Amino acid sequence: MNIWQKLTDKPWLAQPEGMDPALLQNPQQYWPERTALRFFMLTASVVFSLFVMTMLGRSQLPDFHALAGEPWLPLSQPGQLWWNSGMLLLGSISLHSALVLMRRNKQQMALIAVVVGWLLTLLFLVAQYQVWQQLAFAGFGFTSNPASNYFYLLSAVHGVHLLGGLIAISTVLHLLWQQQSAETITGRLSLCVTYSHFMLVVWLLLFALLTSPASTIDTLAALCGFSGGGYD
Amino acid sequence: MTAGVEVGQKEHEDHSGSFLTRYVWSQDHKVIAIQYGVTAILVGLVALLLSALMRLQLGFPDQFSFINPASYLQFVTMHGMIMVVYLLTALLLGGFGNYLIPLMVGARDMVFPYLNMLSYWTYLLSVIVLMASFFVPGGPTGAGWTLYPPQAILPGTPGAEMGILMMLISLGIFIVAFTMGGLNYVCTVLQARTRGMTLMRMPLTIWGIFVATIMGLLAFPALLVSAIMMFLDSVAGTSFFMPAVMSLGEQLDHSGGSPILFQHLFWFFGHPEVYIVALPAFGMVSDVLATHARKNIFGYRMMVWAIVIIGGLSFVVWAHHMYVSGMNPYFGFFFATTTLIIAVPTAIKVYNWILTLWRGNIHLTVPMLFAIGFIFTFVHGGLSGLFLGNVVIDLPLSDTYFVVGHFHMVMGVSPVMVLFAAIYHWFPKVSGKMLHTGLGKFHFWATFLGTYAVYLPMHYLGFLGVPRRYYAMGGTDFIPESAQSLNASITVSAIIVAVVQLIFVFNLIWSLRHGKAAGHNPWQATTLEWQTPDTPPKHGNWGATQPVVYRWAYDYSVPGAKDDFIPQNVPDSAVEVTDKLAFAEAGK
């Protein structure tokens, strides 16, 4: 029964006598954690979207100077960020492999894949911190200009969300260590994998935005209605 | 990942445990609801006291040495923020949402009880941080409840040092608490409904709370984002919102930021917030009206659709709070149009409430009085909203008492009327005791008439041009002196209304011990929370077996049925029918 059919239901009419009321409901899997994760990802998407919207708006004010686009700008050749993105991608793939291995009942291999995924994600966070240090060393500290503000802010917010993911993956490791049932582990792991992919996509979008030259940012801002330096 | 709705039964069978785990660190949704409710009411009383202090200054200027311009602004700010976020949102969703969702959908508890407990303690932390700001150097922020930059963090604004930071931190913590609670409410509605409880059989209370929670999950991020950015502007010297500013003769480090950007973010949260408060109230008042008029709710499907449509539209009207910010006139036109469109589903709801009452068997119980009172105050607040939704009328009225009168009628008094209706209606289930009817009726009439005496004259003050937010009138010679007499009268009424609320608090406490025993279903209501085997319901709610739902929530006065209500968990075969033909014609 789709949502339209549900909303046009006539609940005041009696159900046929003797009919099991449960037949009126869609048989659905009881998996509230998955529902919660979906709503959480929705909420997190709004957080990131709003930060990005404010950045696009702020970019149209005269003191905003993009961090890429000219040879002397620090993110014109973001080699380190490519490496970092690679780590996050590999981490996500590793976790996905763990899920596939769990489904094939290869628990030991899955444990290794989860550990690798966990380490790569942690490594990504450390490497991001290194990028911060490099930027600051190059004279683009947190408060140096609005574009820097947003680079640090957005990467920090992404990092905090990723830290939450690391904690969740740690609980999977705990379950694996305790040799809990495969069904329990697979369920939890599949949620971690979904979240990990989500955070990867968010990072790639942020990466693309934060390393865009001024012209690209201006185009995006114009598409969102921010042009002429105002928010009106 | 287990199938079936009987999940969680086993863990709820164990009622043992220490006092601490049962009543303090409890994971039972009912205990958590009461914790939320008591905390919200206590902090609400603080906000009520602050409003009385504001009114003392406005009614009798400069008579009280402990109120100065700075403290006045702090009272305004803290009153507004506490009432909107820490009282109304917390009580409606954290309190009633927690208590009613599992009971009304036939679940044993929330789907994540531990997270639910964590949500309350995080909320309490946010309240403690907020209250602590009264005691930091410089006191709480006096930036106005909208916390507009640049003034919110500039020297000269009360609480610009520590107070504003405490406010922003507290809001951040509150949003974390709300997210934990909100995920619980949504997942419980979607996943833990008992057998037969289809979405369209859910009581409107649950629909209101459900949609409002989804809105909260989408709107509170805007407040979080703006709070984080303003916090950084204040402590790290960034310029997200801060333009170049000369302060006390000195050029500050900020430059280039946009204060209007903050306004957009704030109201992208702020307007949905109005409906985050209103939708649960709409739902609860629908159930109270139907129960006490002994009549099915008129246009149930339309009521559900209206809740969903209002929820959606509320995200595209935010800038009607910003007509005076100098926005592009085309934007103003767009937002005026969406604002007027949202009046359509809202009006549908009002008509349906009135049509529910029409030819109903109206019982003027205390909850019903408050519910009918709500229809009056909401219509008044809504109608003045139609004026303010139009740009040309809003511009001259925006910074006057007309707006104060409007939003207090629609956003303050109306949800509070529903909260009182809900407390009088569900208190017997929560405590097993009835609230005292005489005290309740006195409380209603004094509150209803008193709030009219407070807020109706404010509309006239607004027409006269009396500015809001001002500590004293100063050089506003165009305002006649009679306005001051009206202000004094409003203050006297406000203090009477405030004192009357103490009678309500007394009634709550007195009735807990001395109230008449309520029995299982004192209002002869149909919804599931009244069908529990125990009153108050025990941990796990339903004893050995969960209820099975056979009908919608509004089978009142069904033609041909012997009783004037048929509970949701009663199958047709168990209904005592006196006129089979009439019963069948009614679609039963």
C-alpha cells in the first residue's frame, strides 16, 4: 500500500468481521535502528546543506576569496586532500567488503575488514588535521578569511560526524569480539556501512566545493539566488 | 531486526529495580515524560515570573529599582526563549509526546528507551546551562529572543560576554536532546504500532506530534548552524554574521559578514518552530473536542492532510518575519503569498473543530472549556496574522505592540490553552486521580478572560504606534497618555493571570493526594491509552498482551450502538448494538 493509498484510506468504515486487523498493515521489517539512521542522515544533510548555503551566500560578499583557482592559492593543487579522500573511499569499501564477507559467513575475514575500515577512517581524520596545520602554516589560518573559515568549519563538522561513525563501528568490533550472532552483527554493520557511504558522499561534495575556484562558486551561488552581494 | 510488535515485551515484564532506576534513571517513557513535564513547567514558571517583571516596568515605569534597561532586555530575551523552546517544545513533544505515543499506538515503550532517557538528561543539562547564565558576570543575554547579530555579541548589549555564549551552548545541547528524542518518536510511530493500528487509524494527537517531530528534525539544524557560527563570531573572531563595526569609537576586527544571513537561518528554524508547537496542540485539541463532544472528529482525513500540508508549507514562509529587513519586494511578495496560502489548511482545521462541536453532546468539562477557549484565541491570533502576513500592513505594525498581541495569542496563549486542556484531560491517566473541577473552572475563566484582558488591548496599543522591546517610551510624543493607562491595566491583568497559575499548580499537587479516584476511563474515551489494564499504566503498559486495534479513534455516538463510545480495541462482535440497521448504515 503506497502512501497515497494510505492517506485516502477511510478509517471510519468497519473492517470485515473476523478479519485480522494486522492484514491492514504492510508487513514490514521491525528495524527501528535503520529508520532512525535514515532520519538522522536526513537531519545531517540539512545541517551540511545549510552550512553550504551560507557559504554560497557569504561568497558573494567582497571579502570572500576562494582557496583555489590561482597557482598561489593553497587548494589549487589539493594533493593531500586527494590522498585523504582516497583513504576515506578505501575505508568505506573496506567496511562494505566486511558486510559482504559477513553475509558469506566469513566472520574472521570480516573482522579484519572492519578493523581496516576503522583504521582508514581514523587515518583520514588525522590526515585532515594535518591539512589544517599545513594551511595554517601557509598563512591560511582559521580566521584569515571567510573561505578559510568555511574550510575549517565544514571539515570539522564532517569530522565530528565521522567520529560518531567510528564509535558506531567500534560497537560492531565489540560484537565481533564477543562472537555475537551473525544476524546481529550484520544488521549493525550494514547500518555502519550505509553511514560510512553517506559520509563519503558528503565529503566528496564538500571537497569539490571547497576546492572550487571563485568562478565555480559564483555560478553555484547564482544558481541558488545569491548574486549581487546580498541575501535579499 | 526481529519481526513483530511483541518486541520488547520481555524486558518490560520486570518491574523490579531500585528507586533510582525506576524513578530517576528510568527508561520508562511515562517516567521520562513526567520528568520532561515537571522540568518544563518549572522553567516555564521562571519565564512567567520574568514576564511579570517586564510588565511591572511597562505598567508602572521606573517604580522598581531592581529593573533597569539592561535587566529589562534580559527579562525579554530569557522569557521568549524559555517559553518557545524550553517550555512549549519540551512539554508538547518531550512531555506529551513521550507519554502518549507508545500508549496511543499500543506500544510497550519507545523503541530506544535508553536514548529516550539520555534525551531527558541532556535536555535537563541544557536547562541548567541556560539558568546558570543568570549567575555569570554580566548576566544572561539581553539580545532579544531572536539573538540578532551584530548587537547580540557587541559590547553594550547585556550579557554580550558570557550570557550569549551560555545561551548558544544551551541551545546546542537542547538540539542534541531533541534529536535523540525526535528520532525515538518518529521510529516508534513508524515501527512500533500495534496490530491493526494503521496510520489512518492513529489519533490526531499522534499525527500532530509525528509531523511536528519530523519538522523539528529538519528545522532545528538551522538553529544549530546559526548558533555554531555566531559562537565562532563571538569567541574566534570570525565574521560569518558580523559586518565591519565601530564600537565605542574603535574599529572591531570583524568585517564583511551579513547579519541578514543570520536572520534567514534563524527564521528558517523559527517559523517551522511555530508549527512544531502548534501541530501537537492541533492534534491534542482535536482529540479533546471529539471526546468531550461525544462526536467523531469532523473530516478526519482532511485533518490529517492539513497537518501534513501545514508542516510542508511552514518551511517556505519564514521570511514573513523579515519584511522590515529591507528585502527585495519580489521576495516579500512570494512570502506573503505562501503565508496566506498556509491559512487555508489552518482554516480547514478550525472549521472542522467547530463542525465537530455542531450537534455534539457537549460536556463542558474543564478540558473542554480550555479546548473551546483555544478555538477563540487561535482564531483571534490567526486573523491578526492575516494582517501581518501582508507586507504593506506589516511594515508599519512590525515593531509595535500589535505584533506582541498577535504572536502571544497564536503562539503563546493558544498552545498553553491546549496544554491545560491536555493536562486536565490526561492527568487522570497519569496519576489515577481527577483534578479538582471547581479549581479547574476558576483557573480556566481567570486565564481565558485574563489573557484577553492582557493581549487584546495590545493590538490597540500597536495601532497607536507603541513600540515593542522598549524599556521606556522616551521621546514618543505621538502616543497619547491614555496608552499608559492601558499599559497599567494590562500589567494588573497579567499579574492576576500569573497568580492564578499558582492555583493550577496547587490543584496539581493537591489532587495527587486528595483527588477523586479516576478509574480506568473517566472520560469514556475510545483511544488506546484509556484501555490499559492499570491506571496509571505500569512499566510495559499492557500487561501480558498488547492490544489489537479494530477501528479508528473516533467511534463516538455511533448510531445503533448502546454506548456512546466504542474503544479502538473492541471488535464489532463485542459491540452491544440496539439498532442493527442504524449500526450498519453508519458503516459499522
